[in-house]
Amino acid sequence: METMGDRIRKLRVQKELTQVALCKSLNIKLTTYNTWERNISRPKHEKVLEIAEFFETSLDYLYGRTNSPYMTLEKTQMDWLIDEKILKLLGVPKKDVESLNRNDFDRILDYTRLIIQSNKYESEVLK
């Protein structure tokens, strides 16, 4: 199992950074960083937050809770977020949408697609 030090080293190597360059970016001493990569110690949580932001990765990856280094949402999570945002913009309660029959729901989707396509067309023509 990969340790936090292993994962930090992997991210550093992928970005083609030297230890010195990364230490300058994170404002830490090289000796401190070396202890992390060699798994002698771990960074404090505040520094883990900086590392996650620097490498655009998640805390879950650095702490070993997931093996995916890049922050992504599963499709179902993304669909749920989009649905919630759309309903909030429309001011429509979710229960009202759930009560629609399939035909009415498809008509709403078609109308929404038409508006989006129309907006794209107008943007391209007005350029």
C-alpha cells in the first residue's frame, strides 16, 4: 500500500519537479521534505492542504482513502448536482418534477436543449 510520502513523491515526479523546486513552492526545508518522501514523518494537516492544492489532488488521495489522484465526481454525483442547480434556478420543487410523466419530462429536456443550442448559435453568429 502506498504511503503519503510515496504519493507525494509520485505527484512531484509526474510534474517533473525536483525536491528543491517543490520545497521552494511549499516554503519548507529540504530536510523536512526528505523525511516525508522517506516515510520517516508526515506533514502536518495544514501542509497537506497546501500539497493537495498545489498538485490539484484530493485529501482522500494523499491520505490513502482513494487511489485516484485527480478530483472527479462520479456520474451519479454530477447528475445530482446538475439536477439540484437546475431545479434551484427554476424555482421548482423536486417533488413536482418527480411527479411528471415521462412524456412531459422529455418535452422539458427537449426545450432546454433547444434553448442551449439557440444560445450557442447566437454567440457564434454575434462574434
